[in-house]
Amino acid sequence: MDRRKAIRIAAGAVAAGSVGTVSLATAFKPEVNATAKPENIPTGNESSEWKYVPLDPVATAKRAYENYPEGSCMYGVFSSVVLQLAKEIGEPYASFPVQMMKYGHGGIGGYGTTCGSLNGAAALIGLLIEEKEIQNLLIADLFQWYENNQFPVFTPELPVLDYTPPTSVSGSVLCHASNSKWGESSGHKISSPERKERCRRLTADVTAHTVDMLNSYFSNTFVAYTRDNETVRTCMTCHGGKGKLGNTSGNMTCTSCHPKSLGHRVFGDVHYKLMKDQP
């Protein structure tokens, strides 16, 4: 048998085996609902002194854009809401040390972790809503909205920089991933004034959405659209607390930082099926 014929036969065997393996893997793929049913989240037992009055999402987004230079993204979101509540309600908001939220810049002290705008929004939810389960539902809804939508879309009346940033989908709640995705699509460096304008407008976007959520929640009209993330569920069947490995936890999209290896793509579902059958 000549060398070329041998190569063709070997290639054919590999291809046939791959088709069989992929078919086998698909057979064991867990059923996943692409979208969870919308869920009305009624107002909980909010008896604390931290009261809330409805705010204008657009006007608050404008304030966040204006406040951004004082402390960046987390400060922009948080201060734009709390300073308005201080004016409308007074104490305890009037004495709140909003400067503490400056730590959230650049994904917490520049570490590139959770986007500061989301950190500020989650802090507002935690301040105004007492029940942990409700906090979790609102934060999950907010974070998935951030992971799956195009940003920035906010357009200031008087932009600091005469530049309209292109939009991008981060697929992640992490500052460094969100900025990197946008940098790849826009061609701008992380240190560029264009990137800073992008984050400034993104801060306004998150602020408007957060205020809209809070207005709806406190008027008993908030509906959560948190989706069932197939990627997360698939990964967590093995790596989550109830999985065989049990070596991680979380609900954020996994593949923004951990792309599937060939082994995971081809054998992952079969491997889990076999592990489940073990005593």
C-alpha cells in the first residue's frame, strides 16, 4: 500500500469515528430551556430607613455621565442615585459617604474584575432591598442584561469627546473582558480617550437600566427575564457544587474566559453521563 492511500484510509477512519463520537455526545446532551419564563418579583418587606422614590432614568443617566470624572464607573452609578435621594428625602442619604464608591474604578481598584458600573448598581440594590433572595434575582437580571446587549447606547447632549463609540457585546461582567471586546471591535487602546468615553457612556447606560428596575420593583411591576444560560448549566453539571469535580461556582458566562477545549466539545457530555452512572 502506498503512503498516500494509507493516509486517505486513516483520515477516513478518524472522520467516521468523530461523527460517531459527536452523535453519541449529542445523545447525552442535557435538556435546556433556552429562556426561563418571565417572573414577576413583588416588593418584599422593605421596612428599613433607606426609602426610595421614583427617579427619572434618563436624567439620572445624565448625572452619572457628568459624575464619572469624580470617581469613575462605580461612583458614577451610585452617586447619581444617592445624591438625588438625598435631595428628595434627606437623611440617611444626605450623610452617606458616596466617595467610598470610588474604589470600584477599573474593575475594583484597577484590578479588572467586576465592572464598576455593575458593582455600583448591585450596591444600590443591596442598600434599598433587604431580602437576599430578591437582591439575587435583581442582580442576576441586571448582570445577564449586561452580558448580552450592545453597549454603549447612551448619547449625551454635550459629549465630553466628540466621538460616537461603536457598540459591542461583552459576553462577560468583567471589566477587562468588556473593555477588551470593545477594544478589539473598535481598534482603540485601553488608554485611549475613546475608550474612556465608551466607559463613561456605558456607566450612563447601566444607571438608566438600574433606575428603571428600581422604579418597577418599588411599584410592584418588575418582571425578571433572567435566562437559563446553557453554557453555564453545561459546565456546572460537572464543575459545580453537585458535579463530580465540584471545583467551582457561579452564574456568569464561563466561555468568555474559558473556551471549550476539543476534549470538552467532543467528549464532555458523554464523560458526564458515564460519571453519573458511577457509584
